[in-house]
Amino acid sequence: MESEKSNKIKVVLLSSIAEDLGWNEKFLTIKSSQMKVFSVWKLINSKLPQDNIIVSINKEITDMDAKINPNDEVAFMPMFTGG
């Protein structure tokens, strides 16, 4: 049971992504420590274009090619503009 816990990641969705998918936060089990952010994006099945997304791992902005480790927090948010 301990190994299951150590292979989990926390996925956080913000703003319109959370609204589109109907949830804000989930824990997912990853199969490999070589998993990339893009794989999680595909796994959560969002229809939004990935190039309009800001992603962070453990509250640090990164990109879709970044590797995810067990116990990481991965957050997705839409690009924003201001004026």
C-alpha cells in the first residue's frame, strides 16, 4: 500500500480549465517516474489547446516537457491577459 501512495501526484486545475472539466483537484497514480506533464494533460482529457496553458510543478512554472516525480503537485491554468 505504501508504494501506491508514493506513486501519486496531485493535479490542480484553475479557472476555465476547472470549469470545463468539472473538478479542481484530484490525486492520480503515475506509472513511471519518467512521466511528463504532457502525459498528464492527455490523461485528464482536456480539449483546450495545450499551447494556451500555463503549467507548474510544485508551484514553479515549467513546460509540458517537464518530468513529473511521485508526490509532485502539477497545476494547469489558462493563459491570462491584463491591461
